[in-house]
Amino acid sequence: MVHKIIKLAVTDVRFPTSLEQHGSDAMVRSLALRLLEAHLHGNFPTLQHRDPDYSAAYVVISTDVGLRGYGLTFTVGRGTEIVVCAVEALAGLVVGKSLEEIISDFRGFYRLLTSDGQMRWIGPEKGVIHLATAAVLNAVWDLWARAEGKVGCGADPKQIVSCIDFRYITDALTEQEALDILMKAQEGKQQREDQMLKEGYPAYTTSCAWMGYSDQQLKQLCTDALNNGWTKFKMKVGADLEDDIRRCRLIRQMIGPDNTLMIDANQRWDVGEAIAWVSRLAEFRPLWIEEPTSPDDILGHAAISKCHNRVMFKQFLQASALQFVQIDSCRLGSVNENLAVLLMAHKFQVPVCPHAGGVGLCELVQHLILFDYICVSADLNNRMCEYVDHLHEHFTSPAVIRNACYMPPKDPGYSSEMLESSVHTHQYPEGDVWKTLLNK
Amino acid sequence: MVHKIIKLAVTDVRFPTSLEQHGSDAMVRSLALRLLEAHLHGNFPTLQHRDPDYSAAYVVISTDVGLRGYGLTFTVGRGTEIVVCAVEALAGLVVGKSLEEIISDFRGFYRLLTSDGQMRWIGPEKGVIHLATAAVLNAVWDLWARAEGKVGCGADPKQIVSCIDFRYITDALTEQEALDILMKAQEGKQQREDQMLKEGYPAYTTSCAWMGYSDQQLKQLCTDALNNGWTKFKMKVGADLEDDIRRCRLIRQMIGPDNTLMIDANQRWDVGEAIAWVSRLAEFRPLWIEEPTSPDDILGHAAISKCHNRVMFKQFLQASALQFVQIDSCRLGSVNENLAVLLMAHKFQVPVCPHAGGVGLCELVQHLILFDYICVSADLNNRMCEYVDHLHEHFTSPAVIRNACYMPPKDPGYSSEMLESSVHTHQYPEGDVWKTLLNK
């Protein structure tokens, strides 16, 4: 059966999360909050960079036989319309092709999208155009899995390798090495799959300690999380040192000495500043410092960093500049590019701890980390996947957490489909939620 | 006098340069050419990535006193509409401010544009959003120079330093170091200025050897260039090794053993491939190999590379991974960020040889390289600025070349204003040029 793609639709979907300071860190502050403040105070306050409105460029591709694929990339409010514009620019490369044509040369299709002679200039493979590529390819992977009635990506080593563009990384990982890794990991695969179905994949929570939360709120959330079996916690730092010390102390008291604490500075510091700041927080024993400085700064060596493509990850690994690899289902070029990074991480023996949260990142990334455990690394040591307890209710197959573990998804596809009603009401700026907020 | 910015307009301007294979290299092939082929052959041929349509997101900011500032960022066709969308997203941060307010804290204004809490996510400082930032800030610099009746950027060391955002680069260059460099270069400044006015700044030409040119065309262009005093030539390589060898041999024969030859692979190779390929071309003694691999690959060390921001330049310099610094007036965050790179290049004692060509890059970058010589490096050794002889006729103050040197511009501003008629006819897709092409 051939699935010809006849349409690609993209929607600017925004959730006014900033109204409750969910997702607040040292760098973001939202339109929604500023609109509210403007309403309360009668004018627009200065930007404070505190609160994001979790958003997505949401892609639906339709085929002539009725099957659809859903994909998205995560954004934090303003600028989503630019990513939508970029998705529209890529649509012409997708519509008219069949799914079968795409997967028969998925590497070629990946390169078609990322190496279009003219659009390459405005990247390449970074920023807006790469986020758009991720949204489009995520929808293709979802369509593929649905067409085959499978969950997430398949597991045939040769087919997996044929999806990866090795351009610019062959000095770190060749196609043959990738194939060898995958072949070797065939051993014990069934046991690991069974184990995952039973126990799930270990997760950590970032829901307890956003920057904008009050101490009272933070305490309550920690208590609840501990009661629900959470043992690993991440908090946001970087806006004010004394405040960070107080909040680190508080959360360490709440979770006790044996649980795990991670901190995330969201690119707040210069290299020297990061070293000084972090040494003051060392007494709270964070396992890692996430994004202490510019995500472009390999030599400024983050302990853990969200890279924008496989070439950046390659260098961080080659330079021994990160101790944990933090993949992202929506910033990298979909499953294709994440596969390259998972394989490189395995070769360099660095544990993978995916970034998640936002809108849909948990839903998508669980497929990647399960694949990593079952088909690549066969290792759970020092590994865990981020979890944030927001906005899952908008998805048709939301992520399921049990005992602080991701339980493997059961529905065919990439878990990337949103409820139609959610998309409809949160469309920006014409959905009801935004009409109400903007008219206030 | 206060200049309040009351409007920011942006236009998608495209020149169908691909019709004549101007600008063809190993990675681009244009819409215009494909449209023409489609017209000739009755169908759309496969992408070949050969020819760009030189384009720009062209910004005009208007003030309440009638003065205007003009700015642009250079693109190569498809995708320009995405940059236009990004400029529109930034417009709200500019309109309503006065020029005086901006320049009194230019560093703060730069950071406002590059660190907006939500839009930062879709960069930061890279790809589409950074190109848009460049276009907007280029217009602000043009407005500033016009308001003061000056050419290019001023030269007061303290004011210069106040324009630079040192975030993420203080481990390589502090504000004090920058100030010291500029103060020291005050010595001999007048002589260098006079020298430039008399002799101009040395240039090299990329107009003779685009990939799509025939041998006959190449020979004729080399002959003409030699007759016009050119001594330094750059050619495009990377599509086919045997063809490169033949073309390198031909151009080396044409220009003789004493003139300078550079080669540019436009990110075509993997690291190993680059080494193998370039060693075959070594007999033609290229001075540099430009962009052999991914522009993100610091450890894959390009000899010369177009970086997308100051953080990438910093690392290339720290890692001794480039032997020439290739600034770009439209890919970096305008004069502000180029200043940071010029100062770092000086500190690390690496010569600056700017990227130019495209649309308007020569017009803008001449200001930067003159500033570098007069106010920073005081050095012409191993330094030259790229020149490409296309599309200058669309500017109100086109770059002037005499004896293969850039002659200092004389009109107030940043030389970034296009002729209204050129903008009008080349607007995409509604300008006459495109209406005709698209209806064929």
C-alpha cells in the first residue's frame, strides 16, 4: 500500500503557561504574563525574561488513503510564527511524495530538507529552519509508525543506519561503526524490552522548582513528588546567587541527602562567572550543571548541554566537554539526527539523559530513550529522562509515569498527536484562549 | 535633536542571479534556474544545489523627523520570506524607541534584540533570527551615521566598547582589554586614514571563477581582471575533484605563479574527505581553504570559516582552528558583534579577511575593514577584503574599486540604501522581474 502525502498543515499553538510561572527560568518571561500585567497596571512593563508560554509549531500531514502523521517542534511563545513560516517553506519538499518513497531513501530525504541549496543559507541545520525540519520529520516518523502499526521507530539495524546523514560526523562515527554498535546490541534486546514494559525507564522531575515558584509552593511540590516515588530533582538557577543558595538549601533539605539534585542555568553565565557561581552551589552536591553558558561554547565546556545539531554534539564528545548527553526530540532533526547522537554517545561512552518537558517533548523523547536502552546502549547507569508534569492532557496518547518511570507507550505512532479541541482553542492568536487574553 | 523611530518596513528582494550562474558553488542551485528549466523542459528537474538567487531582507526604519536608516541581511533565495517574518517579529522592539535612547545603551539594545526571553529559544544568536537581527541593527547603524553626517561607525574607543555585548566572550576578551586595544591604536590613526583615502583597502576578486562558468568565460574574466590590476583570486571547488584539478590548473596558468589563489569549498566535505581532496589541490598553492566542512565544526578546523556569532569565532580563535578570520556584515549581529570579533582577532593576532559579495555585503563590510585597519589592527599584512562584481548598481552609494582596492565611501551612512526602483522591481514575488519569470 502506498501512502501519498497530499497535504501539510501547520498551526501556531500556544499555551499561556506563564500565567502560573510554569517553566520560568533565568531567561524567559512571557507575553501572556506581560499582557496580564499590562491589564493590571495599564501599561507594558519592561521585559524581565522570566516566563515562557509553552508553544509548538504543530504539523499534520495527510495522505491520500486517509492516514495522517502528526509532528511538532517546541517553542516558548513569540517567534513561533517564524517557525510556522519556515515549515510552510519546507512543505513543498514533502507534499507529493509518498511515505514509501521517503523511507526507501530516508537519508536522502533528510538531506533534501536540510541541504536545500537556498534555504541552507539561513541555517544550516540550526535555529528556526532546523526546528521546522524537526517538526516536519517528526510528523513523517509518526506517519511511518502508524502506517506499520508500530510504536516509535523500528529496530532493524540496517534500516536504522539508512536514516542517518553521516555528513560532517564520519571523523567521529562511520556508517560501519554505527551498524556494528546496533548489531552488537541485538543481544539481550528481548529481555530489555520486557524489562521496560514491566518497569519503565527512569525519569527525573523538573516540575518542583521553577524559578517563579514561592518557597511554600516548592515545599508542597517536593513533598508530593517524594510521596509519588520521585528520587531525582532538577531546579533552575542563575538569576540571583543568594536566592539560588537559599532555594538549593531548601530543596536539598526537602529531598534529603541521598536523593539526586541537578541544576540548570539556562545559558545565563560567562565561563568565569559560571565557575564562580557554581562553586558557591557545590555544597548542595548537584549531579550536573546544565547549560552554564552559551550553547555554542564547546571550549567553555558545559557539563550538560542542549546542542542544536549532531556536529555540535560530535565536538562536545570529541573535546570531552560534556559528561551527559542531553538529546532533544524537537531541536535536532527528528529521529534521524537523534539516532546519530545516540550512537556517538555510545561510542564515546557518555550517558544520555534527554531534555523533555515543554509541550510534547516527554511524549516524543520517551521513544528515543527506550530505543537507546533496548537497541543501543543496553545501559541504565547514570541515565534518566527528564519529566515535567504539564500539558500532557492535550495529547491523544500522553506519557505515562509510574513510580517515577516512563512506561512504554502502547499506541502506534510517535505519541505526537494533540487533541483537536486543544489545538483549536490554543491557536495563536485566533483561538478562544488567546482571544480572551488579548482582549483583556 | 531626537530621532524617534516610528516605522520599520521590511521587503523580500530577490535578484535572479542564477539565470547567469553568478554565485554558483558546490551547494546551491536556484529557483530562477529551475523555473527556467521547467519552462524549457516542461517539468521541474531534480534539485542540483548549484545556483543562488542573491536576495535580501531589506529594512527601512523611519523617524518622526524624516530621516531614514537602511539595512539588510543577505540571503540566497528561498527562505528569505522566513527572515522577513523574523524581522517583523523584532520590529516591536525597535519602533517607539529613539535613536538617542538606543545609542545611549547600545549594548542593552543589542541584548534586548538577541535575548528576548521567548525568541531566544529559536536561536539564540544563530540562523534566521540572527540574520534578522543583523538586518535591523544594520539599519540602526546606518541611521546613526546619517544622523551624525558621518561615514560608517564612529571611532571614540569608549563609545565603541559600549556597543559590544561581551556576554560569553569575557574568557577570551574583557571590556578593559578591548578598550586598551582601541586606545593603543589611536596612535598613527590619522596617517592610516589618509593612506586609505589615497590608496584604498586591498581586495581580492571572486568574480572570475564561479563553478557554473565555462572555461572560455573563466579565461576571459581572468584576463580582464589582470588587466584591471587584480592580483588575488578566489575560486569555488568541491563538486568534482577532477573538474577542480582542471579548473585550478587553468586559473593558475592564467594568473601566473606570483599572484594569489584561494579556494572555497562551501562546506562540502567531511573532515577526512577535506584532507584528501585538498591534498590533491595543494600543487596549485592555494593561500587558504575556505569552509572545507560544517561551519559548526571547530575541531574539524577550517582554515577560514564564516562563523555565525562571536561565540563561535571565540572558540575558533582559542583552538587555533583558523588562520584567517572571515567576518560578515550580515550574518553576525551587525557592527556591534563584528566589533567584538575584530578585537578578538587582533588579540589572537589572526588577520581578518572579510567575506563579501552577494547583495550589499561589499558595500557594508568595507566600513568594517577600514575601521579595523584605522582603529584596531593598524596592519595590512596578509589582509584583503573579498570583492564580487555584481549588483552594485542597485545601491545609492555603491562600493568603489580602484586598482583592486576598496576606496573609502564618502556618503554619510552605512552604504546600505538600495535604489527604490530596484527594490520595487525585484520584490518577491510581486515585483515585475519575478512576475515575468514566474508566469513563464
